[in-house]
Amino acid sequence: MTDVYDYEGGRVFFKPTLTTGDQVFRKTKKGALAYFVGGDAEYPNDDGFALKPWAEVRYDNAERGSEEVMVLGNIGIAMGYA
């Protein structure tokens, strides 16, 4: 997971797609991992997003042009949809 979310390098702003309530944002690697694979008692609503039998997923930040991607110096920020 560290090749996609760099929790060791600093703060990560990760808001999982299917979360609600007090545990919406995952500020730690443990919280993000719980969302993707489930099985963590501290995150009882997580049932393994990555383990579901998805039929199709699409990520597209280019559909509406460059306003969906923000570049600040050497940092790029994008919020796509699936």
C-alpha cells in the first residue's frame, strides 16, 4: 500500500468512497488498510472494499479538463471518481 499512499512521508488526505460517520477520513495507514481489507475491530463498518467482486471501475480526471488536477510546485492533487 505504501506505493500508492505515502503515510510514512507525511499527511495523507484519504476519504474512502464508501465511508460515513466519524471514520470517514483515514489519517493513518492502519485506517486505510482496514478500509481496503476489513477485519479491524477499530473499524467495524469496513468489510474489505478491495475484496469485493467489482465488475468495472473507471478513473478519469481528464474528462472535464485540467481543472480537476491541481499542481502546486512538485505536488499534484487529483480527486477522480470510480
